[in-house]
Amino acid sequence: MDQAIALKRRAQEERNTGRLEQARLLYEQAAALEREAGDAAALAHTLRHVADVHRAQEHPELALPLYRETLAIYRARPDTAPLELANTLRGLALVTGDDETWREARDLYRQAGVEAGVEECTRRLAPR
């Protein structure tokens, strides 16, 4: 798994400098290794990053199934941290605009003590 961790570090560096396509490719390589190793928690985290990159590249149709897969993995694991689930729901809500998803994300951000997340979700739920 050291190789997957190294790939994700490089992917984050690429993402931080705006090289989204390179970041996506590196995240996808890491996800393949994590899937092969059966590391569901790491895979879910990485898939969310792939989805986030697709969303940033304005490809919601590619992001959506990855957010859904990530969500399914996280919901099946009783040890999923509220922040991990909240971040996934946030990405999903950004793609779908679904108010119920924003509400659930807000509740989880509140549970995790992430006020910025609570504020964003509340803002996005405000009457339009």
C-alpha cells in the first residue's frame, strides 16, 4: 500500500498546482491498487478524490457514479468517520443539487465539528 500512498501524495501535489488531469490519473492508479488489495476505506477515500477532480473538470456525469460508489462503501462500514461521509455527500450534492443530501452533509459536518462545512451546507439550502 506504500505505492498507493505515494501515488496519492503525487496526485494531491498535481491537484494543488492545477494539473487536474495528471492528478486524476494518479488517483486512479492508486484506486486500482487499493481495490486489488481489498482496502475498502482507502479505496473510498481515493474514489472521492477522483470524483472531486472530475467535478472540477466539469464532468459531473463521470463524478456521479464515483460519489455513489464511495457513499455505498462508507455506509457499509460502521467505522466511517462522519467527516469522510460529509465530504462525500458534499461532492454528491454539488453534482445533484439535492437538498436532502445537503441536509445530511450539514448534520455530519456538525457532528464532526466542522463549522465551515455546516455554514456552506446551510448557505446552499437557503431559499433560491
